Amino acid sequence: MSQMPQQAAPAKCPSCAEPLESGDLFCGACGYDLSAVPAAPLDHPTLTMGAAGVGSSGVDWPPPEPESSGTPPAPHLPTDLPGTDSGGKPLPVSAPSHGSPASPPPHASPPHGSPVSPASGVRFDRPPEPDEYPLQAPDPRVAASAAETAESAESAGTADTTELPKVCVACRAGRVDDDGYCENCGHAQPGERDHMEQEAGPVAAVSDRGLRHHRNEDAFAVGHTALPDGTPAALAVVCDGVSSATRPDEASMAASRAAVEALLAALPQGTHPQAALHDAIVAASQAVNALAEEPPSAREHTPHQNAPACTIVASIVASDLLVVGWVGDSRVYWVPVDRSAPAARLTEDDSWAAQMVAAGLMSEAEAYADERAHAITGWLGADAYELEPHTASFKPDRPGVVVVCTDGLWNYAETAEEMAEVVPADADVRPLHAARVLVGHALDGGGHDNVTVALLPFPEPPQGAGSA
């Protein structure tokens, strides 16, 4: 950028870089005493400082303007931008990263001390100023260095059990308090459930918050065990919290965990997989019902809110048997590895749309186009109707993949044919990769809901096989 002619360039305050009127004795923006500083050359919009100057003075000066149009502009980083905290006060100026001096916040004076400008050789003596930030956040580079030290110590077998403080994902400087908020900028931190991935033997599952919801109300649990004769058994449970109820995220988590724990206890004892899955859904329902058993004081502020609730869908692959169970509108799809054979949906929704289709009142296309389509008629929760777990068993005649998912996925691949098109061809040997692809498909489609999917290869691959 070429410099402005000297007679047209306005003088700027050496403290905050605000334009000055001719004859000003004090800066109208920050009150800086201009009589203590000789007039700076008018063709220099900012004061430049070398790396040594920055380190010795502790002041972050704005980066210099390019001297010619042939010089590329300095890159801008998020930390270069001024801002305010939740109270409207300017954010404190933190030490710049190497090669990236940061601009001071607007109308902010340099910290108390005597910074030196090598351009002018003048020391700016400033009166003491009140400390507006007594809880200054730690330098994130220090935390990163500590994390590297801890990692090295752990690899050497001498790791300290002291937990390092979490650093804010927004400002990259503040500590995160126990409530999940940054002590420096007040930004809420993303929850641990925003994106989850897990493998258990040949089973893999991925859950994501999506692009529209403020939290992930889905949950999953996967497991791998053996029947009494040594036959391996893989299982997956997926739950979708009912958003209109209170604490839906807790309901889905409690249900998924209770169901998998029940299955892992029953299958090795010889319980038939279909009976075990029925009992596991009952156990999940009891776990969700228990969340409603709270003192009256806990519901004083939400007296009309429904009890915690969620849907559930699960599948077991054992030997030549494929078992599914569900309550609600989460689904199981069967996708053969040989795409020449048809795919199939193995569950029927507990929903208004499904009831309309079953009664012959509407076609499936008409029912699911209605705004009432996703109103569920079955769920787990203390205020649910009589619990009626649905279970079914199948004996596929060829290898395939079982897709267990919430409506956050099947809304973007509703029919069995559409689901088969988006399931990767190698999903039976790379289930985790395939689950990531399916979640990505939902996010690319808009991500309007939480997205959760679990994949179980059928038949179960040899011991030790899994995602590549």
C-alpha cells in the first residue's frame, strides 16, 4: 500500500492510533498527554517495534503498514482482533505469538510502565492505571508446554497425576471453570458429547451434535461378548432424547448404558438374543424412569415440563442370527455387501406417520410430508404409555451391514435404497470409517438434528478384524 502524501495524512495518537486534530494537547479518545511526545512523522500511521522491543516492553503494537504495493499484507490471526468481554470492557492485550504482533483494543492505553519506541527513541512515562483484569488468564503457550512435559513424563512412566487446566477454545488463553465457561472471555465450551466415536470389536459408532442444535441429545453404547458356546456376539444401542422433555441428553445416555449392561450380562449366560434384547429395553426404560424420581424442589421452575424421555433402537449379531429391538422412531437398516440384493428397513416407527400408513389413511410419501410425521407414539420415560418393546429376528442369507441410527441420519436417506447408496462399499471391513461417512452425509445435507449411527458387520468378521 502506497503512503499518503505528508500534507494529507492526519497525525495519530501514539497510544491508541486515533486521528488527532491540529493543535490537540490531549488525545480525545484515550486522554494521552501529547505534549510529552515530539510530533511523529505524518507519513507513519503506526509505530514499529522489532521482536526485541516487544519482548522488553511487554506492549503489543499494531503491525507496520506495507511500504509498497508489492509487499504482501501481514496475515491476520484471530488474536490480532480487538474485542470486548461479556461486560463490554476491552479485552486485555496478551503477548503476541512469534511474528504476529497484535493490535491493542480500541481506546485502551498501554499498561503501566515505560515502553520505548526504537523509531523515536522516546520513553513514554505514564501514570499508574487501575488494574481492570486482576484475573488475567495464563499464557496458552505455557499450558501447551506443560501439556507436552506431562506427555513426555507419561511416556517415561513418571507422569504426575495432577490434571492440567483446560484452555478455552475461543480465546485460547483463559482457564475453563467447573461449569464449562472460560474465566477470561466467558465463552461456553463445547460439551464432550458434541462428537463421540467408539469401536468395540467389529462394531463402531459415531454421534455428532449436528449443525443446528446447541447440544447432542443422542447417545449410543456398543459392546462385544461371547455366547456360552464361545460364539462371538456384537451389539449396539442407539438412543435419541426427546427434546420436548426435560434432560433428554441424560435420558438417552442412561437408556443406552442400561441396555448394553443388561445385554452383556444376559448373553454370556445363554439367554436367547431376542429375549435378552426385550429385557434390555425394559431395563433401559427403568433407568429413564428413575431420572424422574427427583425432589419436588427440583421441578419448581419447570412444573409443566415432561419427565426425561428418549427413543431406543438396538441390534445384536450372533452366529447366523440378526436381532433388532426398538421403541420410538430410530431405525435399523440391512444393507447387503452385494448391492445386487435389495436393502431393507427392519423396524417400524412408533410415529404418527407410521400409524397413518398402517391404517391406510395416507401413503408413506404423504404421511412423512406432513408436519406431524415425526410425532412419536412410543418412547421410554415415566410419562410414556404402556411400554411395548418391539423385537424381531432375522437370518440373512448373505454378508451385509446392519445400520442402527437416529432420524438425524435417516432423514437424509429415508428409504432402504437411499441408505444403501450412501453406505460405503467397504463398510463391513471398515465400520468406523463408514460411520464417519454417514454422519458426514447428514451434516452435508444440513445437519438439522443430532446424528448418531452404529454399524455391525454380518456375519461377525474373524477375531481381530475391524476398522482399517
